[in-house]
Amino acid sequence: MTSTTKCRRTILSIAVVAALTGVAACGSSDSGKGGGGGDPLAALRLADKSTDDADSVKIESTGDMGDLMSIKADGEVD
């Protein structure tokens, strides 16, 4: 495995973990009321498994902090 491939996989893993950690941390506030939810670790495992053989990844992310701030990110890691 070349250093470029290692770098790509490392960046991909970091991006997936960051995106899914944000989803888990900022998920539905109704999760304690019988709402959806689900296991955030299962989601991370699924993302890791499904992107393990990928050579690149597309990243889309949004975040809101009430009326204070919102952020949107789109990109691709090769």
C-alpha cells in the first residue's frame, strides 16, 4: 500500500467519523421520547464497512446552532 493510499484512507476515515459523530451528537432531540434514534456506533461501523474499498469519498455536511449560526460543507476527498 502506497503512502498516498494510506493518506486517502486516513482522511476518509477521519471525515466519516467526524460526519457521523456530528450526526450522533446533534441528532434528534426526541430520541428519549420513543423516537427514532438508533445505535450511533452501528452507523459508524456501517460507514466504515461500506467505504473500506473506496478510492474517494464525497462529503456533504450541514449544521445549525439555532439562530446563531449555520454551516454547510460539500467536498470530495480523492
